[in-house]
Amino acid sequence: MTSPAQWHDVAGLEELDPEFPLGVEVAGHKIGLFQQGDAVHALEDVCPHAYALLSQGFVEDGVIECPLHAARFELATGKCLNEIGQRDIKCYPVKVTNGRITVQVEA
């Protein structure tokens, strides 16, 4: 049985940069925070192909590319865009309130 999802304060909006994602750990989950225009996306941070942090990857045109083997995922959906990525990655609900970013994660 899974625990109910809870909202966690993870960062200030000023900590984000569209070109440099921010990796955080919340309730045992590694999560990458990605800024795309006015939107903030929270995605599973570990690439399913091989252990690499996507938050250390390359962001371009709404896509994050794994720094090790070029697996690519859509920021808005987590959709895997090439075979090497093996599967879609988890997206977490995000809210930005008064300059603070909160992410909904199962405890």
C-alpha cells in the first residue's frame, strides 16, 4: 500500500535557471527541477538507461538529454523520445506559490 502524496517545499524559484536544472531529493526520491519559460517541471532525476542524473544533462527546446548516453525526455510529460531511454520517466505535480516551488511526492 502506498502512502498518500504530500506537498514538499523544495526550492526557491530564484534557484532555477532554464539552462541548468536543479536536482533535489524529496522523501527518498531524486527529482530534477526544470524551468521552461514560466513553467517549472519536476521529473524523475535518474535516467532509466544507466544511473545518471538528468539534472546534470543538457536542456534544449523543452527536452532534457542524459549526460551519459543521449537518452532524451520531454520536460512537460517525461515522455521518452529515443529507444536508449527505455521508458518514460515519472513527472511530479508542481506548484509555485510566492516564489517557492512545491512538489507532490508519495511519502
